[in-house]
Amino acid sequence: MLAADLLSAFDQLEKEGSESFLGAVSETDLEAARVVYLGAKKGQLRILQKQIPEVEKESKPEVGKRFNEVRESLKTAFDTANRKLSQPVSTSSFFDVTLPGQRLRVGHRHPLTRTIEEVTDIMGRLGFARVEGPEVEDEWHNFDALNIPVEHPARDPLDNFFMQVSELTSRSVSKVPLMLRSQTSTVQIRTMDESDPPIRMIAVGRCYRPDTVDATHSFMFHQMEGLMVDSDVTMSKLKTVLRLFATAYLGHDVRIRFRPSFFPFTEPSVEVDMSWGKDGKQWMELGGAGMVDPNVLKSVGYDPDQYSGFAFGLGIERLAMRRYGIDDIRLFYANDQRFLCQF
């Protein structure tokens, strides 16, 4: 055998053996590599050693020297890899791998957001499209178009959040009375202003009234307003829609009742109460409803002799409180993680 060929085989063996030792990921893998390259009987180095006597006489010293170098190199690589795998896993006060992992905190949707999404989905299945509207309104949309006269107590400045905004005209600066909407009925007026019947829509959003904050009242609250206008809308359809909604949201054991009431923008008007559970004795008022007053239809250019409609407004907070067993509306706005993480 030529000395050059054997020297080349030693170089290749040194490279492959060292890479196998240093690349071992476990003590079992390292031992298997040792047997392959440094095994006493069938190891690759032992096989090449047996071929040294076959080389030409004058090259034997060089080949023998190279054999010793490769053997020491492979042993060094093996020892280095063995020490690395034998070292215990370091533990310190900063990171202890023996401790169980910490669960990542997952965000939750706010219970009011969940409620809004649920009621929007239910009403969507009933054919009602969600419509948005501004929270800063003028008196015409918030009162006049809804048949609320100037002398009505609902327009009292102490019962609303009024603002004064300067409007620059070509001749002077005037004060335009604006307000934070006190009801989502304003979206109904804007929708009818921009659309022709038939209309089937809901508006879900924030409303503002300067109420004293307690367990059941807040100066900001959420409301779901519904409106249906067509040529054959009746009170019985209003009752059917509200019963279907109550059953879908609260379950088949829910009971719903209507009490005569008065609202300037509906005639006749009713209060909507719901009760559910085994005893069925506790009723909760969820909002008002009724047939759209003809004056409201006239204010948006609809002919009340041709079209009729119903409207309803339900409190989102009250639905959520009843659904989740919450007895204080202030919990929704306290940003207490102990409360919010339950949902």
C-alpha cells in the first residue's frame, strides 16, 4: 500500500472522528462513536494501523508518526466531548430548570365586549344589521327628531352632558350646542335619514347620562337599540323578535313580559322585563320598546300611512349582569384583574 494513500486515510479519519465525538448529544451517542473510531478490535483507527507494515520501508517512520498524532487527536476530542456531557446542569438563584414552568397569562375579552359580540351575533341571525353612529350628537338627532319636545324633562341640562363648540361662519363665531348622546336612538334617525325602507338594524354603543354612580347606575353605559321599518310591521312582530332574542341569549327557561309605559318616540310603548331560573319570581327590567311614533317617521320623510316600525332599547350591562351573576355595575369599569380574569 502506498504511504500517500494511508496518510490521506489518517487525515480523513481524524476529521470524521473528531466531528462525531464533538457532535454527540448524549453519552450513548458518544460511546457508539468511540467504538466506531477507537474500538480495540474493529475500530477504524485499528484497521488503518494494521496496514502500516504494508507501506514502503523508507516511509514507515512518517506513517507511524502520523498514526500516533491521529490517535492522540481522537482521544483528546473524545475526552473533551465526554467532559462536556458529564457536567451537571447548572442551577442558580436566577433560573432553576428543575422547577415547573410558569403558565403564560392569556388575555381575555372584557365581559361587556363578549356580551356585545353575542347579542350582535344573535340579532344578525334574525336579520338585523349593525350600524354605527357618533357619540357626540346635536339636539335634533337626540331629541327633536325623536319627538321629544323642548319642555320635556329628558332635555333638562342637569340630566345630560352638554358641550359648547364654536362654529366659525363667514360673519361671526356662534356657539353650537352639542352633547354626548343619551341614547342610541340617535343612530335610528341617522339610518332612516340615509336609507329608504325596509330597514332592519341595531346600534350598539356607549351612552352618557349624569346619573349618580351606584351598584346599578353609571354615568356611562352601553345600549342596544333595534329598529325595524316596513309596510307591515306590527306589535306582535316586536314581541316575537324580543322573545327569540331572549331565548337565544338566556336559554329556553327565560320568561318575558311587557308592561305598558310611555316614551315620546314610540306609541304604544312598553317596558321589557325578563326572568329566568327555577323560581321565576325575580324580574329584571332590561329596557323599553314600542311602535315608532308617526311623528318620528315624518321627521325623516317617511309616510306613516305607508310605513310602520318598531324600536327597542336594551341595556348591555343589565344583560351581562344577569348572565354572569354580577350584582354591581361598577365592577365592569374598575379594571380589577381579579374580576376580569374570570371571563
